[in-house]
Amino acid sequence: MANFEALAQFVSTNFRFPASSQWPSTHDELRLAGWLREQRRHQLRLAPERVTLLESLNNFEWRPHDDAWDRQLQRWIDFVNEHQREPMYAAPDIAETRIAAWAIRQRYLRRLRRLPKHRLDRLAETPSWHWL
């Protein structure tokens, strides 16, 4: 319970979840990031009360990397639907540039054969997506 309370305090103070990739990280943040990673890894084995506690935290995600990828795909779809074209990397709008950079990265990972199959399938199912 102490770890959860420390996590809740960290989130309310920093407006984000602890991450081992943040720099600079404190020892406490690294410890909390490790604890949180283990909770996510063992989600199916956690007591229901612990699952409820974690899910009570604002913006908590069980799969933060997959959820972030899904949000980027949705940004891509929304942009194409609104503008009837793909985002351009050299656009003056930074949001458009970020979406374009994400798409470039997905294509690059595919060429390297490092794009996971579930993501490859999601992109293949997206009507506005093409591999170039």
C-alpha cells in the first residue's frame, strides 16, 4: 500500500507517471517506475483491489506504449480525414510534422522488419494508409 500511496503522491505532484527513461530521475522515481512496471507486467495476477486502486489514478494505462501508438494512429486518421491528404514533415505546423514523423517511422520500421505484426495489421486495415 505504501508504494501505491507514493505513486499517487508522485502523480499528483508531477502530473505524470514515473518513468525510468525520464532525465533527470530521482532514486524514488526510478523505484516507483520499477514497481509500476511490475504491476503492469503482473496485471492478471494482481488482487482486484489493487487493480481498482491503480485504475483510480487519473490517466492510468495498463499498456502505455500501445495506447500511445493507438493515439498516434488516430491522429493520423483524423488528420487525413480533415485535410484529405497526408501530413507533411516540412509543414509549418508542429503537430502536422509530428504526425508525419510518426508515419515515416512506421514505414522505416516495416522496411527493417521491426514493426510488430499487430501494428502492421492495424496500419494495413487503415483505409488512408499506404506504404509507399
